[in-house]
Amino acid sequence: KIIILDFGSQTTQLIGRRIRELNTYCEIIPYNKFPFDDKSVKGVILSGSPFSVNDATAFKPDISQIRGKYPVLGICYGAQYMAYTSGGKVEKSDSREYGRAHLTKIKSGVALFDGISEGTQVWMSHGDSITVVPENFEIVASTADVPAAAYKIKGEETWAVQFHPEVYHTTDGTRLLSNFLNICHSKRGWSPASFIDSTVDQLKGMLGDDKVILALSGGVDSSVTAVLLNKAIGKNLTCVFVDHGLLRKNEFENVLRDYEHLGLNVIGIDAKQRFYKELAGVTDPEQKRKIIGKGFIDVFDEEAHKLKDIKWLGQGTIYPDIIESLSITGHVIKSHHNVGGLPEKMNLKLVEPLRLLFKDEVRRVGLELGMKENLIKRHPFPGPGLGIRILGDITPEKVEVVQNADDIFIRMLREQGFYDKVWQAGAILLPIKSVGVMGDERTYENTVALRAVTSTDAMTADWAHLPYEFLAKVSNEIINKVKGVNRVVYDISSKPPATIEWE
Ligand code: XMP
């Protein structure tokens, strides 16, 4: 395995994904938690950081036991930190670079640049540069503004690059990372198929004849978790799928059918009325989330108590959920509800077979398990569902309006081939009425906002630049077909500063 030491860069997870795409297992670990006892470590990558090495608050772990012992690749801050701790100088300089640059003076025959030619484009993002290079450092590539764009430390397999090989704009970035994996003698044995085989074996060993309960949400993560567990323990897995009345139109019935086709042992629970009752009159977004979260736990808990001898709770936790955050900003923007709180309440042991996978790997594993694309490629959908897409209080009538508008939008996205191009999309019912005219009649009705975004991880997102003609058709269709709506608007805010959901 490769260890990626995280110094807090926004692109650390991207490094992890690239390494996995190169069929090599890796883990992202906080900068000061290197697993010295782990014998399977084959190489180490030091990430970038929002800090300068000269900041008093910068992360400065002792890496003397890492350098020389493993092949090391420092990226950006990682490169500067190794220079800084070896007697070099890192300074804010006139030659700082943001954006595209081109490599020159690539030293021929060096392993890290194998197959990479002079002039290749790289992506820079740094305010500091290495201005004095320590004596035993050998510069292996430069750019017009930065002499030390890449170096190797003599007598060690320690390499570093000032640019970001993990980002798309570094044309030969994948090649460079692959070269580093060769330096580490990676066997490249990591793949969805190998993951499934080894995970099913592990699950069998760990669970034996124990019974497991799992909450399905209709989303990719919980669905793949269920199929994997089912493959390992079959009927000892019981899945519970709760309809909280805030799902998409016909979602409950459709998904339940898909689950049954997959051979899963699923209990579907219609808890709509209970949720509507508890939510009646509540307008505060956080309050709504709390009620939905708690209601969900209660329903699930009741169901679990009807079953006998359950020992384990399955969860669809994935890697980005558990990578220990360095919490540089540390704000909770919204309290996300998945099934947090369940394990404490139920006194069950946790089994999370996807906890080390990235989202795209979960999808690949799902396809490899033979799951249909419509379960695998579906957009993310928040746990509180349409509850946070109805601004203000929730009523069954409003749910129906938003379900119908959403259904038209999503169906047309699919028909016109846009569904797979956007990260997620949906309709939001605004607490605004406005005047319109239909035929000879004056109307005074609701406004629906459409939201569609592009993103790679939901951390940042841009509004999807859907064609005007398409939006015009969706708007017409919604106003003509959905009773109670006379106006449709399109949300053109990016995240940040907006968020994907409206509440
Ligand atoms: P925001 O609105 O924070 O959303 O930009 C980022 C992503 O998270 C989803 N989301 C949630 N998912 N429980 C969930 O399981 C929640 O409470 C929740 N709130 C937002 C949102 O749909 C988007 O994909």
C-alpha cells in the first residue's frame, strides 16, 4: 500500500483516487499519524497544504524516519517541506505561479519522468518557491519561473515536484504518479474484482453465522453494501427500506422492486403519515433535519426489535466520510443526516464493507457485482429527501407538487441525455406565490426552482449550464402539468458560496 500523508490540501483526496485508478491500494492519513508498524507500506506521498512552511502554525511532523526508508514523493508543500527541513530556503518570491506552466530541462533518464517529454504542461498553485536548494538535492526539472520544479535527493528514493500531478491540467500527471508507483515496486493488484473477492472472504470470516441488519436508502452506497453483504452471508442479511414520504415520485415502489430482483431480503416500511405528522408546521431547516433523522432511527429501531438475534448493523459508509479531517476551517455548515446515531442507540457492532472506497470505486464494484446501471449511476439524494427541498413547512400536498415537478425535470434530463452529465438535479418548492395568467384567468400560485449542478465530490459545484431551449421545455412542461405551479426559475449559484441544497 501507499500512504498519502495529508497536510490539508484540497487535492489530497484526488491523489488517493489517482493512485487507486492505477490499481494500487492507498490510504490517506493525517500528517502526524504515519503507521510506522505497518509492514505493507511500499511508498509515501506528502500532500500539498494551505500553509506556507514558514507559518508558525504549519504542520511540521518529523519525517526523518520516513525519508530514506521508503520511496517518497513530495507534492507542492511536501516538496517545500523536505527542502526546508534539509537546510534549504523557501520564500515568497516574485516567481510564484498559479495555473499552467511548462516543464523544461527535464533530466534525461530519471525514473520519475520516464516517458514524459520536455514542454509538458503542469499545474502550479503556490505562493512560495524553493529559493535555496540543499546540497544533496538534484534538480530534475524546471519551469520558466521556478528553477526547482522537481528534484531528487541523492542516495535516497526521495522525489518531489512543485506542481500538482494529481490534477487534470497536469497532462502527464498520471504517468508521473505511475512512474512513482514503479519506483515503489507496486504490483498493481488492486481492482474492483479483487476487492470483491477479498471483502467477501473477510466478511464471511468476520460475520460467521451472525445476523446483520442494514438500512437501504435507494442510494448507491447502501445498495452496493447490501449486495456485497448478501453475497457473503445471504439470508442472514435483512434490509430495511423506509418510506418517510419524502422520496421522489414512485421511488419507493421502483427501488423496492429493484432490490427484490437483486435477491435481497428487504422489508419495505410505509411510514409516511408518521413523518408528515411529526413535521407538521415545522419550518426551521435544522429542526426538520433533526425530526427526519430521529424519526428514521425510531422506525428502524422498532423494526430491528421485531427481528431476533441481530448482532451487526451494516452501513454504507465510504472513504470520504471517514478520512480524518484536519479541520482547518472546522465549521459545520449543515448537519448531514445519514444514519448517524443508529449504532449507539442499538448496541450493535458495525460492519462497513465500503469504508475504504471512493465513490467512483463503489460504482465500479457495483457494476462488477452485476447491479443495473439505474441503481449505480443515480444522482446523490439527501437523506432528508424532499423535506429539505420544500422551503418552509411540509405538507403532503406540497410533497406531491415537488415530486411531480422533480419527476418531469429528471425524466427530461434523461431523455435529452443530460442526466449523466450533471452531478445531481432536482426541483425545490419555494414559499413564494406570484401572479400569473392562464387563458383569461389571473393565477396566484407557487414557484418552483430547478437546481442542477456539476461537481466531482459535492464539496464544490457549479450550476449546470443546461441549454436555454431545454430549460424552456422543462419550464413549460412543469407549468402545464403540475397543478399549483405558475412560475419556474433556474438556480445559477455555484458552491461556494451557495450550497447544492437550498436548506
Ligand atoms: P450541500 O447542500 O451541503 O450538499 O451542498 C452536498 C451534498 O450532500 C447532500 N446532502 C445530504 N446528504 N443527508 C445526506 O445524506 C443530508 O442531510 C444532506 N444534506 C445535503 C446534497 O444532496 C449534496 O449531494
